[in-house]
Amino acid sequence: MESTDIIIIGAGLTGLCLAQTLTQENKDFLVLEGRERIGGRIKTIETNDGTAVEMGATWFFPNFQNLYSLMNNFDIELTEQFMRGHSFYQSNSHTPPRKVYSQDGDGMYRIKGGTNEIVNTLYNNIEERKVLLSHAVTEIRQVEDGLQVFSKGKVFKC
């Protein structure tokens, strides 16, 4: 049974931010991520010509103050969202796309290089051995001296 002080479930933005904070505080932790990749809802793919295409979280708005502060700490840059004219917008897979018109970017921005820049930067500042991919949590048990977290036939204790 592997033991650590803290177990973080999920290597999305929140999980990686917490891992980054715990790294800075020299705390013992482990991140268990169910998927084979980091990022959670953040996923950027690259086309053959190198264009970043967002498959998850897409835009950055100026009122995201905590995220903006995090990005500044890591020198992650923004670029203005180009949206002049008509475009199609689909809010979810259960509704049809609708045609929208915009005069300008309406205060919307994108992260240069894609939103993956944020999670990749966080991940690269954490010891690789502390983030276990393809480790979906199947059960959590409270025991007398903490928790037991079950994943991939292993038991992790915190």
C-alpha cells in the first residue's frame, strides 16, 4: 500500500493548481487521473499545419482574475479572439448550432498556443512520479487513520 499525506483526484486545471501549490509548500501528495492525459475539460489538439484547435475550454474573459494571475506567474500570454462577422456557436451537443454576429472580439481572448499551455506548464512544474495517469479511482474508504483510495488494483493511503 502506497502512502502519502494528500491524494488529489483528477489532473485537470484545479487538480494541477492544487498540486502546484502543494509542491511549493513541500507537501507530500499524489495525483490520480483516470484518463491517459492531463487537462480534464482542457484539451487542445494541433492540426497538421500547427494550428491549435480547442476541444474543451476555449475562451478567456478578463474577469477570470485568479486564472489571469496564474497565467502571469508562468508568462502565459493571451491573444485577442477574432470574431468579426458571422460564426456558428453550439453551446452543447443536444442543441443545433446557431448563427451569431459579432462586431469585434467582445472582450474575449484565447490563450496563445491553446489552453493546454496552462495545464502543461503546471504539470511540468510537478514531479512526474507524483501524477499517475490512467488511474481511475474506483472506491474511497474512510479508515481509522485516514482514507484508502482504490485504483487499478492498488490501494493508496492518505
